[in-house]
Amino acid sequence: MPTSVFYRNFERHAHGEGTSAHATTYCPGCGHGLAQKYLAEAIDELGVQDRTVLVSPVGCSVFMYYYFDVGNSQAPHGRAPAVAIGHKTANPDSIVICYQGDGDLASIGLAEIVSTAQLGIPLTVIFINNAIYGMTGGQMAPTTLLGQRTTTTPAGRTLLAGQPMKMAELISGLDGPVFVERVALYDNKRRTHARRTIKKALEMQVTGKGFAFIEVLSECPVHLGLDPEEAENWVRDNMVPVFPLGVKKDITGGAAFPTIPTARFDPEEALSAVGTTTERPPRFSEGFPVHIDPEDISFKLAGSGGDGAQTAAMIITRAAIAEGFDATHIPSYGPESRGGTSYADVHVAVKEVLSPAAPNPHFLVAFNAPSLVKFGPAVRAGGMIVYDSSVIGTVPDGLAPGVRIIAVPFAAVAKDLGAPLVKNVVALGALQGATKVFPEETFLTAMCAALKDKCAMIPVNEEAFRVGAKFAEEQVA
């Protein structure tokens, strides 16, 4: 039947002109065309086109949004169910459909589909099983049959590669789904049944019954090396014995899934839930620190696990945001909770941080010698290194031209103050004193906010900051 769910012209090659305006990306004989036709007809017959969101995957059906005139989201490889949950919970009245292939759903996305199916939230999943990685060159898929030749199993899949995954059976064994069935497309009888089954799966969502999963055995003539008719016979004779057709689970006569609360988008409520407010923080800076860079300033803070580099990086980030600038903090941890390598990249931008990584920072704060050796040569020309002279004896060679060196005994100062853990605050003070990136009040306000649950620690932290700043200021004077 004709359906308005498909666009009249497919605006892809040649900007939707000529024959390209009506040609899909699917090979002759591919089952995707039929499965998508049945899905479009079901959406049309149920009258839910304006409510439908189609989540398309990475795979042969990656360009579905060129064909379906519905809401569309493109998901990262295997993550369609997670994207679908987001759509459904944000807008419970939407009809959300995941359309995925065997490599996308049964391989990289296995955890996502299992957890989503167990959740049982009303969603519709159409799973295309053609026993091969179709888009990427014909590699073995989780559903590839034993003995089947692929580009990665040229002698045929063996038991050492595992047996084919039966996704319909796996999903039906979970508590969440209400309807699971496997269908095929190799003759008119199976096509008619597949069309009805896809519609029923969509009805389960329209009526609020719950999660439905339809596995479609599909032909891939290109990678099978067969013509379309031979490919249909291959599915019938080889796939069906391994993947038996039929209903695997049907409890659609039970109660509907509980009502999903309508999402609320009140900024005040959201901020209150995380313990913050819309009240504007005080600002002390007269503007962006253009004496360092006109648009974007990058920092790298590095040391051993437990040195406090991550906390110091977060305080810089929050201080910048409080001043009205964009800022990012990207942490990187070693495997050890204490003693392993730990570093953070921070960017502060006048408008927007375009890349959060800082491979060539303006400033490096080094808490130990390995960090200085590793990252010191990466500091850009004219930049600055602030390091802990308590534990670092020498500065390595190979620094860029014009890099200034500020030596401040972070650990020794903190120890003298009776609080060894505040050496990262000494480092923050030294950074501020050497760079004047923001006023002292900016950092102290951000630091006090971070210590709001440890008010007794605020005085010693403020003292540590000021001592660190004084050490640095004496060297840049």
C-alpha cells in the first residue's frame, strides 16, 4: 500500500534528483526494504506518524532517516536502545522504534538491548538478522552460522568462534518483554505474516502494553554470493533450522506497563535536585584574561594519585564558570587509587571550548618528577611550568622556547601548615600568583564552595593558597 510515512523523494545522492531521488541504499534482494516497508505501513495504519521517533543504528540501515518521514535519531553503534529510553521517558506519548542489525544489536549493543528489554518499558525493536556484517565487508556476525564462510572466517565458522546467538530466545527469557517473535521474508506467506507481526509489535507500544522484540530473518545476496531467489532459499534451508520461526513469548493479555511520568523541564527544580541554585555567583574578574590568550586558555595538572591534581583542576573549572566563561575538565587516572599517574586537562574559553583536551597547554602544574618529564616538553612556547620543588630536583631538557619555570615547594608548605593534603591548594595559589589568570577572590570563592561541607578546613586552605601565591609572585616580579 502507498504510505505517507516514506518521503516522496529521498534527498541523498544528486540532492534527490533523477533516479537517485527514489533509490534506497539497499542492494537488490536485501530484506531491509521489505522490513522497512512493513514498518512504514504499520505506522501509517495505526495513525502514529506524528508521534513516532525512529532510532536508526550503524549498519546497512544507517540512512533510514532519508526514507522515513517521522522523528529520527541516529545512535552510536549499538546504543539505539539507550537513545530510545531517553526519547520515551522524556516524552511518554511518543512511539519509539529501534531498528537494528545483528552486528549492531547482538554484538557491540548486546548489553544495551538486554538491559532495555529487562526494563520492559514500552518500546518496539525490529532486529534484522542476516547472519553477516553487511555494511562493513562481510565479516562474521554473532548470528553467523557454523560452517558459514565470511571474510573473517574464510574456512567457515567453527566452535572456537562460538555458536550463533539466538537473540529472540535470549530476549524472551527476560522478565521485561511482553511480545517476542521471529519471522522471515523468503516467501509470500512469511512476508504476509511478518507484516502482521511488525504491526502487532507496534500496537503493544501504542496501547502501552510493553516492550516488543521482532527478529526478522533477512537475505543478504551480496555477501552470500547468490542471486535474490537463491538467497531466499538459503535463508529457508540454512537459517530457519538454526533460528526457528514463531512466537517466543506473548503475554500481551496482561496489564499495561505502569504510566511513565511526564518529564518536567523546570530549571529551578533541576538545579535544586542537585543542590544548587539559579542565583548568580559573585564575579571578581573584569573580563577574560586576554593577557594570556584572547579566546582559550589550557591547563594540565599532573601528579601521582592522591596529589590532588583532579580537585585542583575542578576548582579552576568552577572558578572560570563562576566568572561567566565556558570551561571543561577532563580527568585521566592511572589504575592505582593512590600512587598511580593522574592528570587533568582544563580549558577556559571566552565563549565555547571547542576541544577539551590539552596536548599543548599554556600552563603545566607538576606535582612529581615523572609528570614534569612527561608533560613538560609539551608546554607550548611562551608558556609556564609550576612545579613542586619539594620533590622535584631538576627540570628536564627539551622545553619549548620561552617556557618560564616557577618552583614552589607545594608539599613542604602544606607540611609546615600542619595539613599535608592541602599541597594542591598551595599549587593553585602558585598558579594564580604566577599567571593572574583570575583574581585571588575568584579562586577562594570557588574553593570555599567546594569545602562547604568541611568549613573547618577553609582557613588552612586559604592560608595555603596565599602562601603559594606569594612564592610565585616573588619569582615573576
